[in-house]
Amino acid sequence: MGRIFKALVLLAIIGFVGLTGFAYLGDLSPDQQEVKKPVVLDAD
């Protein structure tokens, strides 16, 4: 039972470190591009 608990704690620590590393190093920013769309104004 002690081995299973130690393995779960180790996996949780590794998962936390991996998630933290991905949050800091992972680039999830969207690609930016300029969008031009003509606008027709009804100024009567």
C-alpha cells in the first residue's frame, strides 16, 4: 500500500511540474493578422 501511495505522490508531483513548465514555456498565443473590412455609413 505504501508503494502505491508513493507512486501516486510522485506522479502528482511530476504532473504539477509538467503543467507548470507548459504554462510558462508553451506558446498558445493566436496568430495575429490585420483584417480590413469596408464599412458603409448611412449618414442621411
